[in-house]
Amino acid sequence: MNEQTRNEIVRRHHAGASMRSIAQSLGISRRTVGRVLAQVQAQRTAQATSRPKRPTMLDGYVGVIEELLERYPDMTAKRIHEELRSRGFAGKYTIVRDHVRKRRPRPTRMPVIRFESGPGVQAQMDYSVFDIDFTQEGRRRVNLFSYVLGYSRRQFVRFVEAQDFATTMREHVRAFEHLDGVAASCLYDNFKVVVAGHEADEPIYNPRFLAFATHYGFRPIACRPHRPQTKGKVERPFLYVQTSLLNGRTFRTLEHLNEVTAWWLEHVADVRVLRPSGQTPRELHAEEQPKLIPLPSQPYETALVVYRTVNAEGFISYRQNWYSTPWLYIGRVLPVRITEDEVIIYGPHVEEIARHHLFARTVTGQRSEQKAHRPAEDPRQRHAQLQERFLELGPDARCFLDGLVRSQRYSKDHAHKVLALLGTYTRADMIAALQRAVRYGAYSFAAVERILAVQAKPKTILEALSEQEREHLRPLLDDDPVGPRPTADYQPLIDEEISDNGPPLDPLDDSRPA
């Protein structure tokens, strides 16, 4: 076979002719046509593989790319391009993308139908958990709060220590202020902060969360369990945070991580171009913001309020740390307000008596003590303050204190411990125990403790709270109380009814008509 016939076979094959038609027109077998075409293809493949590769700007950075992909397998090509530019690479993103795509082919995925909502109609909120190696704090687990607007895809993210109610509400408020408005509805998972339970497959929302939602005017919507596609707009950004924010960066502390996150939101996440709109989240948010629900004049109060008993040393406990109160409140059950960074302690009449910086969740066994909360250094003044506290329990309690001072060397320490028992036993049981101690001349803390152990039961939490409320309301109730009306005041009404309807019937008289 000459070269002219070979060229004709190849020309007709590229023109779209079949092997059968080529063989019939040239008078040769189909096997010969197939052999020629296979030889030509093999020659072209050999030439392509033997051709020297043209040098590119990326050649000097291939090792860096391999190192990054080995350390962070999910790192995106865009994030790799940012790292290369920081090391002097001047090429464009596309050459990096093509190299990463060959190095790490993407798996095929099942198609998911996209659901789009109008401006201001819907948002989505969720948490994700990350274990991060901080250079100063060591490895610790943190939670990422994420709130995403469905239309513009503009989001607010922040790393927090817990997923409790107070934290969730506080981060919602931050998100609303960051986005300058609230979407009409928000999708949630079925976690306890939002959903208290289900009734006939319908979610029963947490009443405290509903109070928060109605304050801002949005409607919470609980998603179907085990269906992450429902909240794809908030689920997908977690991978984006992992690959774009966390990969290739180190952080000193949680505070430093949130500083970098705020920078990343402004300079990376908010200005990326979205498909298929071709606009950035910030540009779309400018269209969506007028459709959002305006923020109320006052933000929702997200602080936690709890009750705590002051111990014999004048401290209340919260999260295994101790905070001082003025020592005169020993034994009292006091309300405590917990904000994001403070512990505020209130007295029996809800007046502020102490304020402390809140220890971090990772800290335990620490004390925060203020010098002003210690007992007075003047013995007479300290004794007068103790007399005032014991007089609140009645004259027998005052007699017990006097006997304690006469018989005990460290009488004031005994008095503090006795007062601290008010956090465990009711006021009535304490008064009865002090009366018994005075009757038998048993002037010591140990004696009172033994008496209470025999003739009293420790009060429950509800009893402690109700007693605290009675103490708070007693001054109001004792001020000009309203007593019951005498029955004589109602006699004219009875006489008037008798005169209108005749004499009253005797309930024991069987002669009355049926």
C-alpha cells in the first residue's frame, strides 16, 4: 500500500466516512482500513508524549502545591492560589486551578435541585464543630455559629465555646446587627435550643426561643431530621470555611481566630463572585437589605439569670469557679446575672451588690475576690453587722450569737457557718434549731448542725427559690396590708335578697316542694 492510499483512508475517515464505505470505494478490506487508522493514531500518541513540555510560571511552585495538598487534602485551588501569591507567584488563578484539577479529580455527585428564595424571605442557621490546634491555648474544640441569608448568601460566622441557649441568642443578635436586619423566616435543625419536642410529627418550639423570635418578628422553621439538603445554603459554607479560612492558617487563641474570621468575612467571603448571578454577596445584600425586617429599638436581653447560695466564706459558684459577695449575705439565695463576660450579683431587693469578670469555660477552680467584700476589720463593726443578721431570725437567734461570743474563741467564724446553713435548711427550721440550742446552752456551729440533721430536712431547690421570693416581697406585704372583710359587711346584701325572694328555705325541711 502506497502513501497516497494511506492518506486517502485517513482523509475520508476524518470526513466522517465509515470503514465499510472506505474499503468498498478503494477496493480494499475493512481490516486493512482499521490497521492503517490504528497505526496513524499510535504515531500521533507517541509524538505527543515525546514532545518536550513547555515551561510555565507554575513549575517552581509545584512542590509547594504538593505540600499544601498533602497537609490539607480539601484545600481549594483559590486558597492555594492565595498562598502562592503570598510566596511570590505572579500567575493567574486558572493555571493553578487546572493543575489542582489534574492532581485531584473531583468525584461525580448526585444532582440536587436548587431552591431559591426571594429577598428577605428566608435565612438558615446552624452550628459546626472544629478541633483546632491553637499555638497558645493548645488543641481545643470550638463551635462555629453560622447565619446565612438565602437570597444574597451573605453570612455571619463566629467561633464560640458552647451551643447553649444564651450563646445562640447572643450570636443571633450579632448576626442581625452585622446584616442590618432579619429575614422573615429561618430554618433550623431540631436541637433543643429551638425545638423542645414533637407532637404528631409537628415540632413544639422552645417557649424561650419563641419569645426571642417574636421580639425580632421572624418565624422559626424546624427542618425534617436527617435531611441536610434542606439547609444547603448554611451547610455548604461550612466546607468553604474549612477550606478557605482554616486551611493553611494558624491561630494563637479563640479571640485571634475570631479576629481573622471577621477579616475573612469582609475581604474574602463577602466579595467572592457567586454563580450563576455573577455578583458578590455584598452586592446582592444591598438589594436584599431593604426587604429585611428592621431591628427593634432595643436588642433582646440574652443574659442568663440563675440563683446561687452564698457559702460560709461569702462566695457563690458558677461553672466550678467562685465569685465573692459582701460577707453579710452569707447563707442567702441571691439572683445572679451572667452576661458574655461578667457575673453580676444582686441582693434580696434586686439591687446590684457585686460585679466580676467571668472566667472562661476552660478555667475551673479559680476565685474572684474583691477586698471590699471581706468582713470589716473593726471587731465592733463586724459584731454589729452579725447582730443585725441574727436579729432577722428573731430574739432567740440574737441570744445564740451572744452565747457564741461568750463561749467560743473563734465565735465569728462559727456565726458565719451558722448563717451559711440557711442555704440548706428553711428559715423556720433554722429558728427552731437556734431556739433549741439556746435552751440547752449549746453555743457552737456543730451543735446547730447536729440539731438540724436530726429534726429538719434540707430544703429543695423550689423551696429555696420560694423562700427567697417571700423575703423579697415581705416589705411590700407588711406595708399597710389589706385584711379580710368582716362578714357583717355582707349582711345587708343577704337581707336584701330575702326581702325580694321571701324567707330562705331550710335545707333540712322535707315539707318544701320538690
